[in-house]
Amino acid sequence: MTSSRTRRRRREASLGYLMLLPALVIFAVFIFYPFLRNFQLGFYLNPPFPNLPKRWVGFDQYRDILGSDSFISSLKTTVAFAFMTVPAGIGLGLALAVTANRRLRGIGVYRTIFSSTVATSVAVAAVIFSMLFNPIVGLLPWLGISPTPPIIENPNLALAAVALVTVWQTLGLTFILLSAGLQAIPEDLYEAAQVDGAGPNTRFWRITIPMLSPTLFFAVVIGSIHAFQSFGQIDIITSGGPFKRTNVLTYSIYGELNGTNGPPNPGKAAVLAIALFAITLGLTAVQMRVLERRVHYAR
Amino acid sequence: MRADSKSGRRLRTFGSYAILTVLAFIVLFPIYITVVNSLLRPVDIASRPPVFFPLHPKWSSYVDAWNGGHMSKYLVNSFIVTIAITVGQVVTAILAGYAFAFLEFPFKRSLFVVFLATLMVPFEVTVVTNLDTVRTLGWFNTYQGLAVPFLATGFGAFLVRQAFLQVPRDLSDAAALDGYGHWRFMTRVAVPIARPAVAALTVFGFLGAWNQFLWPLLATKDDKLRTVQIGLKTLRQTSLNDVNVTFAGAVIAVIPIAILLLAFQKHLVRGLTAGAVKG
Amino acid sequence: MSSSRFVRLVALAGVVVFALGACSGSSGSGGKASDGASSGSGGSNLCPVSALAKASGPVTITFWHGLNRANEETLQKLVDQFNGQQTKVKVNLVNQTGYEEILRKWVAGLGTNELPDLAQMEDTATQQMIDTQSIVPVADCIKADHYDTSDFVGRVLERYNVDGKLYPMPFNVSNPVLYYDKNAYRAAGLDPEKPPTTLAEVKTDAAKIKALGYQTGFGLKLNPWYLEQWASKADHLFVDHENGRKGRATKVLFDDEAGQATFAWMKDMVDSGLARTNPDSGPNAFDNLLGIRSKVQGMTIDSSASLGTVSQVLASGEGGGVELGVGPMPGPTGAGGVLVGGGALYMSKTSTPEKIAATWEFVKFLVSAQTQATFAAGTGYVPIRKSSVNEKVLADLYASTPGYKVAYDQLLSGKDDVATAGPVIGNYAGVRDVVRDAETKMLAENGDPKAAIKAAAIAATAAIQDYNTRIGK
């Protein structure tokens, strides 16, 4: 009796492990192992070519890289980029979602248009906008937006230009997300407020925003993490330039790995990757704590 | 009084349409001008004032992008890799989700935490070694090199597990009584009930795989394996003298995914909101 | 999620992974040891030229190239011709979309031995390719095959000669030339047959063109290559140890009066609105020629390699009232001359003897006087052999379109010495990156030219030394 139950339990357990196995193998080989190997790589000074010997330098490399001006400026760029994209993206997405959240004939068409940028990829958006920014064939210079140096080569504008592309490209996604959140707010809440004589402003700040706060919270977290991992648009539009002004962390990892500014340096790339991980982790934790509290307050 | 409020409402409706139309115009404009520019000669694209409607559309740019620009090949590659990744993600997610939802085994909670921990490691953090791994396996510049690292996600397993947990206990008990094995129960009962979640995961996984940029850039070396996103970058780097071809390439890259999204809009919304609802 | 739970989660993940990692192991265990014989030491000859005769069937070789689409067509025709005219060697041409990409992929291939038999790389790759210890110096083939190079343009061979040894075979040579709109010159009352030759003349001409209502006079591509070119024209060294040709370069020397003068000139041109800049590399690296065609500017300096593409466009009737003129690269006056730019061909040491011999056969075909003439005529590149200009296809072109000959002529003018042979630098890309950034920064942020070039020199030397440390030198 007990032995048959044990056997069944054992069989169930092995079935469970078997079902987890494919995913675990992928995770082990392509997530956890490379994650941990970063730490090891960071201890070695890597030769530019894989057929030459590498040299143990211990924590020196960590110290040199994480303390270098180029790392600090890359970090600042990344943070600035997040501040440019996340609030603007969510603000615009919310504006579109609120505008489209009414019962009108043909509103479906507008909703489809507002979500249309989901069909574009980062690469598509980057290619389109980089052409529009181009001083020779682009439209923006014709509209009188023609700074010297041109937008993409302009140290003060390049990052903002990449941010604009990012906001546009993610607009569809943000719109869909926030629209779904809006539609989940019960109609009678608004009706009750209207009876109480609340104007549209009051209704927005007292009902919409608080009721939407879990969705907004989610959008902020996801948006920030995405901002810190932005790569394609930088690669296509600026390649980290002009003079490294758009060299966000992810791009600097790529640069070291790919040998964009000299022979590849996997050791340096690994140290930068660890920094990116630490920042993403810290960011998530901070946002979880701060925003979660505020969300609860609002309720 | 009544007439007043009626005309007021009408005015407000008109205003709503006006605002909506202006916003729609702004959102769509980059796409519109891309289509226009793809049909112009480069010299006309550079002309001032710009041409906003192609009176003499030049379709040859699409032929150039399709053949000379290798967009046809890039599209095929993207579809192969994306479908492989999507199928892989769905299958591994169903298996893992099932184990977490219906089976009992030691270290189950810890293993679930391991699955969630994968969400904390951005892919960018792992590229250094993954590139080495793929090279060592001989997978550099191959379809498996592009697809295998993404065949499982913690998010997918989580999503499907949550859906499986909604399956009424009575059903699984009844299935056990009827002598259903786990395999039959999973395919006949659990998965059909969790279909919305699976569909959402499919659309979400597809979109994510299709839009990948960093990895295909690193892990391929030639046109034979390049995906659409990387192909576009290559097209973009051609001379300004071929700028219309670049625009045509962008349009070609958008079309298939636009069609798919129009067809599966609902599932995309569900996939996106799945995370938000759980908080 | 509380933070303590979060930490626990990550810690747990770590433990599991260590266990799993132990099983998956091995895939990251460093690089393979290099196979002893250093190709630089001159001892044994690495080029078995007679091995092809012993091969039983046709030998297939892979050739990576980085030419653009227009020039690729010409190369493909030549490859087809070679494949058709003999049966022993079959060449498989692979487009790698650019020189940088080829170097990157060669380096990546070192770990896995996935190297092509032949690869075309930029002139800047020489030192790195030597350092990879993965190439057959063509000097070995030349010696083993008693191949005669006396017909080659001297400066072209010197470009790729390090410590007395020719490493790659030069193939496609280009150098910067001045492109200008003759119609704009006429309208401005300038002689369309007398383009500027000095930087000061560029400025006066640019002012007259701008006065016609052009947005700007001169399209200034921020190409660090030009700084090297201008140093060479002034007959100055760019790096130490005889431009890196007698021992490894350890520091840059460009922060001298010639370098300072060119930085100051660039700043002056931009400040006075007579030049507009565009980047030379990365995603916004477009040639300035569309700018001339659309009358944004009247002239620019760009590689002679663009000439083939430009001519095709102009021939298609999209010239828009522009008559394109080509002149020698303006620059500082001095005894030097322009540097050799473009690409050269590297043979892989890891190929089988038959493949190395087959590759050498193909290389000889590519640098024959006839092939070079056809290639030059089709692309606008400069032939590397003096007798090529007597071949009908090229002689006809030079007679009908003298613009094509400018780059060739300027390669023969001036002194041939270590200064005009150009620098050999391990971290060439790093040095160029620093120079490019310094120029861009100076112009964008109104910096002082002297301070800018000084900072560039310090950073460039650091980049060189960083590379040298990593290589263990």
C-alpha cells in the first residue's frame, strides 16, 4: 500500500523533473552559466585575439573599468536616456489611451492606428527616423529643425533624437497596455462621480489615475528595464556617437565585444555586463518599493 | 435647453474626432512618409520642398530591396528563427507550467524561484559567453545558434502555470479516476482550458523573437542567416544614392508583422496585460 | 516583492546554477594555444606554391570581400572569369558587407578555425593581422614562386611592408580626392579646371560658392584618415618607430605643427559657415556626393573609390544639372604625397597546402595587369600596376574621363618614404576612433584646436598602449 504510493509519488516526481528539464537546460547553459562566467572573465586581461594567452589581473580590471571616466559617462547617458523615454512614453501613451477611451463611431479605427507602431520593430523605427533626421534627405531639416552639427551628430540632440524614436516605437505597446487598464475601470465609478458633480479633471485625477495605478506601475517598471537595455536604435541611428554621447551601457558592452573601437575585449565586456545587471536589479528593487507604496496609498 | 445640450454634445463629438484625427496623423506620419519616399527617386527625396505624394511612383525600389537588398532571404530567415523560437517557448512553457501546477515533487518551490530568477538576468548580460558557447558548439551563423538560446523563458512558464492553476480541481480528480494519464490530461483538458494564455504567449513570443536585434547581429556573419532587422541595418548602410531602397526595405519589414497583428490583436493585448494584472 | 525575498531568490538561483554549471562545463575554457611557428620570424616558407599540382580535383576556396554593391558586380565578373578560364581552382565569393566586419569575423574565426582562404581587409588591418599569427605572408609566395613585383606601384607595396616583409597582397587601392561641381565653379566665376590644391584655396573657393546661395561651400567629412593623409602630404610621421615599420608603434606623433594646422583649418571652415561636417563611419556615414548633386554644397573630399558609384548615378541622368569634377586632394604643402588606402588580400595559414596554393593562383590573377585594369575601370579604384594604365579598357576610360586618373596620378607624385608609406598601428581602429571623436567634439563644442589635438594624441597613445599590453608586448 505505502510502497505503491511511494512509487507513484516517485514516478510523479521524476515526471515533474522531466518536464522542467528542457527549460532548465536552456536556462543553465544560456542564462546562469554565462551570467556567472562574467565574474570569472573580469579577472583576466584578455588578449585581442582568442588564440593568444590571457593574464590574471584580479580585481584590478573591475576597479579600472568601473572607475573610468568612460564608464561613468556611459552610466550617466543610460540614466538620462531612461529619464527621456519612460515618462514621455507613458505620458503620451496615456494621452492617447484616454482620448481613445470613449464610445464613438469608428473609434476602432483610431485604436488600431494608435497601436500601429507595435508592427514596427526597433530597427524599422530607427531606420525610418534616421532618414528623417538626415540633413540631406530628411524632413526635419526642411521643417527648420536644422542645427549645426546635424541632429544625429549633435552632442546635445543625438540622445534626445534616439529617445524620440524609442518613444514613438513603444507608443503602440504603451497605448494597448494602458487602454486595457482603462477599460477595466468600472463605468459606475465615473457615473457616481458625475452625480457628485465632479468635472472631467477631478474624475481623471481622482478616479482614472488611482484605478490605473497598477497598470502604470507595471508600465514604468517594464519601460525602465527596456530603456536600460536599449540597443538597436542606438546601433542604427548613432552607433554610440557623436563622441560617445549616446554610448549607453548596452552599446558599450556590444562595442567591447564586437571590437567597434579597437580589438574586442571580452573581459571588459563582462565587467560592463555585471554592472548592467546590478543596475537593472537595483532599479527593479527600488521601483518595487517606492512605486508599490505609492500605488497602495492611492487606493 | 435641450437643443443647447444637443448641439453642445455634437460640438464635443466633433472636437473628439478632431483631436483623434490630429493624433492619428502624428502617429502615422513617419510610416506614411516612409511609403512615399520608397516610391520616389533619391533626388526627389532630397528635393525641397519635399514631395508628399508620389505622382510618378517608382516601384523598382521594392524589386531592388527584395532582390539586390536580399530582403526576401532575410524574411525567410526571420520566419524560420521566429517560428522555431515561438514553438519552443510554448512547448517548454506548457511542460514546465504543468509540472508546477499539477505535480508534486521535492524542491518544487525552489525550482519555481529559479524560473523566476531568469527574469532578472537581461539577455544583454549573457551575450559575452553565449557568443563563445555558440561558437564552441559550431552553431555560429546557423539557425540553431539564433534560436536555441531562446527556447525557454521564465515568463512563459509563469504565465501558463497561472492559467493551469485556474483549472478546477474536480476536473483533474475526475481525470485521475477515469485513468487519464498526465499526458492525456494535459493535452485534452489543461491546455484547451489555458488556451487564452497559450495564445497570448504565442503572440508575445513571436513578436519578441521577430524583433530581436542584438543577438542576430552578433551571432550571424552573412546574408544567408541574417534576419530582417539586421538586414535593414545593412540596407541602411548603403549609399544615400539608394535611399529609396532603404525605405522600401523598411516597408517590406513591417508588412508581414502588421498582417499578423491585425489578425491576432486580441491575443497580443492579453499577453501584454497578463503581467500587469498580476502586478 | 520585499527586498529580502529578492535577495534570497537570487542566492538560490546562484546555488542551482553552480550545480548545473558544473555539468555543462568546458565550453568556455580559454583560447587554444597558438601553433608554435610564428609567421613573422622568417624561418620556414609558409607558401607551398607547388601543392596545387598535386591536388586530385578542383580546389574550392572561399574569398571574403567587403566591397559595396556596385563594385561587387565588377568583382563577381572577374571571379566568374577566373572560374571559367581554368579548372583547378574554384573561387567562392562571399560578401561580408564591409572591412570592419571582415576583420571582426576573422578574429572570431581564430577560436574556431573558421577562416576563409582569402580575405580582403582595409589597409589599417596590417599590424593586427600580423599579430593574429594566422596568415601566410605573401612575401613567402612571392619568394617561392619567383613572382616579379617590379611592375607594382612602389608606394602600394611599401604600404603593406612591415620590417621588410610584404604581408598581404595589395588589391584595391584608393585615396581621397576632391569632388566638385564644375557648374558651381563657373557660376561663381572660378576656373572649373583649376580646383583648389591647398587648404587655404579650399576656403576661398568655398566662400565664393556659398555666396551663390548654397547652404555651405564644402562638405567636410570627419574622416580621421584625412589627418593621416595630411601628415603624409606634409611628409611627417604619424607614429613612432618609423611609422611602426621598424618595431612596434608605441605612441602617436601627429600633435605637431602640421596636425595643429589641419585641426585649426577644420575649425575655421566650420566656424565661418563655409563647411558642414558629416561623419565618416557608423550609421550616418554617407558620402557627400548627394550633397553636391542636390546643390547643398559645391565640393567635398572623399575616397576615389566612390567614383564608380557616382559615375553610374550621373550616367543614369539623375545628375540634376551638376557636372562633377575631380581634383587631387588639397592639403598642406610639403614634399610628401597621399597615402595608399583601400584594401589588401590576406591568405589564411590554417588552409590546407592545396588551398593555399590555389589561393595564390587566384591572387596572382587578381593582381595581373589585365585584371587590375578591368577592376579599376569598373570601380574607380586605382590600379596597383603601372602597366595596367596601358591596357585598352583603362586607357580608354582615362582618356574619356580624366577624373578617374586623378587618384592614380597623385599616388605617383611626391616622395616615397616611411612617411608616405603610412603608419602601421596595432590598435588602428582605436586611434581613428579617438581622432574622430576629438574632431567632432572640437567642432561641436567650440573647442580649441591645439587643446583638441593634444587631448587626441594622449588618448590615441593610451589606446595603442592598451592594445600592446593585451598582446603582451
